[in-house]
Amino acid sequence: MNRTLIVVATLSLALPFAGMAQSTTRTSSISAPIPEHELQSLIKSAHNSAQYKQLAVYYHQQEAKYRAEAVAEKAERDRRAQVNASLTQKYPRPVDSAQYLYESYSAEADSAALNAQHYDKLAASQNQHDQQLAAASQGKL
């Protein structure tokens, strides 16, 4: 019994980390993660299309990361719900903590998606503005 619990606990910890390692290598090839202090500085000083695109990519990566964590936590919640279905336990049950984590990761992913959408729009409008300025300057020359 104890050996089975140890194997289950080890696998439940190892598999999500293995999945995160694979997704990290895929996203790190896209661009290096931005440290928090640089992110805040970039948010404050962003004024051109390239900077807005960089922020949008960062938030798209954050969204993908949180969505992956939410999927893993949902699977854990479902597993705990099956295991603990017949047991009456005091609140909070293990299934409740997994549910709270799932909801937290989903909320973080939604927030990152909104930020990404915001910076995508800013990049597009700045790009359009730059094109209009270029066209106007060519017309004057």
C-alpha cells in the first residue's frame, strides 16, 4: 500500500514537470523570458510597434503557460474526485484545492490573454500610424 502511494505521488509530481520542461523548451526558442523588472520598465516605456509586439508575445506565452497548468490541474482535480468520491472528509478536501488551483490558473490565463490582446491592438494601431506617416512624408517629398 505504501509503495503504491509513493509511486503514485512520484508520478503525479514528475509528469507535470516533464510536460512543463517540454513546453518551456518550445517557448524559449521563440524568445527569452523577460524578467519582471524589465517587463515593468518595458510596459512604462513602450511607444513603438516592436515594443508592443514584444509585450504581446510575452503575454501570449504567459497565457499558454497558465492554460497548460490549468489543464494539468483539471486532470488532477478529476483524479482526486474519483479517488475521494466515497470518502467523507472535512473541508477543504484535496479535490477542492485542485479546483482552486485550476480556477486560479484559468483566471491568470484569461488576464494574460486580455493583456496580449491589448498589446496586439496597440502594435497594429502604431504600425498603421507609422505607415500613414511614411506615406505622408513621401507625398511631401
